[in-house]
Amino acid sequence: MQPLNIAVVGAGLIGAKHIELIQDSTECQLAAVVDPSENAARLAQQIQVPWHANFEHVLEIDELDGVILATPNHLHFPQAMECVRAGLPVLIEKPVTQSIEEAAQLTEFCQQHNAKVLVGHHRMHSDIMQHARGIIDSGALGEIVAVQGAALFYKPDDYFEAGAWRTKVGGGPILINMIHEVGNLRYLCGEITQISAMPSNARRGFEVEDTVGILLGFENGAVGTFILSDTAASCKSWEQTARENTDYHHDAAENCYHIAGTQGSLSMPTMTVHTFTGKASWWSPMAAEKRPVNVTNPLVRQLSHFCEVICGTAEPVVSVYDGYRNLEVTEKIAKASRIAENTAL
């Protein structure tokens, strides 16, 4: 079978990663790099693929099988709409669009056109996530009653110096980081139906939060808490525990999620399952069993899955609707945090 021809639009950090993975793939090949920057032009020349400055040129590429949109958030909606109109399968980096309204419109448009669209919440392709979902679906934990999650990490000063927008409204950890966690929690525990939040900017003093406590209610009746901070000297985050991105420090003993059911509990990503050895009671001992996972790069698996979506052999693991719901929940967490600020005693 001939490799699929895929164009990458946007050659920034994540776009460059997609380009690298396509070059290493046997399932697809790079049809073009589309980005107006001089760096993108040099990259395309270096790897000897066509370069286009404007997105409109994507629609003119012969025998194109799919498009990856790794452009700034505000371009996701118009560019995805054009790809769908042209009948081109597309992988849209998260967030699916810049606003909930655009996400709802794109969802409806894709449904009307039976479009092949995958949203780039790459953690859904994680071995850890899929193994955890398998444990939950097996019934080993019983009915889920409570969830604890954390994303506690420390962003250095130069992170904010390199992008002052990160200190302003729209640039805080809720809108930048929490959307990943929302996708994970929805995948593991079901739809989120209730939200409240309490923010603080006491440590950094920026316009946006540096820490926020979140309370979540799930459709199945489970309740969850999540603590998020980008000024915490802690390893209790997905990046620092999951071993999927070696750029981050890794703590092999730490967990960032704990999912408790009526029959057992699961701590992730150490994949430690606790179950009663006898009668279910707080007086009874619990056995601890680690169920190790061979971790692979979820971005590699996502690219392979996108190829399957293009060929029609798989439905998107993360649909446009999923992208819309992840964005909607994240926006509502941000709104709940603003309400909490306005109701402080």
C-alpha cells in the first residue's frame, strides 16, 4: 500500500513534532509544509518537501490524503471548515477551536458532511490511559464513586518572559493545561455535569490564576476534586509521572490520579490497584497489585490512528464533539473560577 500524503499546516513546536513523526512513519509521507515563517521555509528546504506560505495552497496540492492543523487556536475553525468543505480528512490540534460557539458550529458541520476529523488530544492514545480504561471497564473497581486528580508543577520565570500573554486573561493554567486533564477525566470517568472552582493568584500576582481548586460532578454520580498549580514545587502531574515525554523530570513512584470505586481503587500512572482480600470494610486489609504498562509515544499512535481514520478503517478516538465537550468543560471551569472571585467574603 502506498504511503498516505499528509500536509502539515503550522511548523511551530507541535507542528515540527508532527513533521518529524511523519518522516519516521511507513504509513504516511509529508506532502508539504505550510507556514509563512522563514524557519518553516528553511525546514522544508532542508527535508526536501514543498513549502507553501498560505493555507489556501493546501487545497491545490495534488493527491493529498489528509491535513494536520497545528496553527494558532484562532485559525483552527476557518481552516478546519475549509478542509471539510474540500472533503479532506483533518487532524486538528487541541483546542478544537478558539471558542465554544465555533466548536458547536464545527461539530454540526462535520456531522452534516460525515467528515473524517480527529482532534489532537493525544493522551487518549496513551498506553496508560487505555490500560486504565480497561481496568475500569472490567468492573474490578466496582462503581466509581470518587476521583482525585492533580497537575502540580512549576513553570520557570522564563516561560512567562517568553510569552507575556501567559500572564493575562486567557493565558492561565486553566485554559492552557486543564483541557488535557478534562479529556482524561471524561475518558476515564464519564461526562462531567457539575463544576465549581476556587482560584488564587497570590504567589505570582498575575492577572490570571496560578493555582485553582476544582470540584467536579459526573453523570454517573461520582464526585471529583482536582488541584491545579503552575507554581508548585511538586512532581504530581501527568507530564512528570507518565514517562511519555522524556523532556520532563520523571518520578516513578508518584501518582497524579486516584480513582475509587465500591470494590477497589486505581492509582495512576503507577497502575496500582487496591482491592479487599475479604469483606468490603475499612477494617479489612486491602491487597495492592501493580499492573505495569509498556509506555510508548502517544503521538506516534495518534498519527497511525489518523491514517486509519483517513482510510476509513477506524472512527476517530477523539471526535470533534469530544473536542467541543473538552473545551466547554474547561471554559466552564474558568467561568466558575471568575464567579468564585466575585463572591469572595
